[in-house]
Amino acid sequence: MAESVYSVVSLVGSSTESWEKAAAIAIETASSTLRDLRVARVVDQDIHIEPGQALTYRVKLELSFKYERQP
């Protein structure tokens, strides 16, 4: 197996639909600037409650991506 180096970043996604949608939004957004995403780990989930507003599902993720080697 080739040697590799990975970085881990923390992200928070939110959605008024579900925790799954909140996680998907965070990953989609990160993939627009980060390449070679590898693993997303859910660290925490919560719901933001605002009277008179829809519930907001929030997911905190740790997302890993592989560093690219320069030739």
C-alpha cells in the first residue's frame, strides 16, 4: 500500500429537512473546494429551535481528504 497523508477539517451543515440533508450539504459544499474527500464522521447532531420558525437540523462533521504529492 502506498504511503499517504490526510488532513481532517471540522464542518457544520444545517438543513430544515433532516440531519442527513445537513450532512449532505456540508459535504457538497466542501467538495467544491477540496479534492479527494475520503471519510466523513458525524461528531455531533443538534436541532436549533426558534419559536415560530422551522426546526433547523445541524450536523458537525469531521471530513478527511488526501494531500496531493507534488511531482
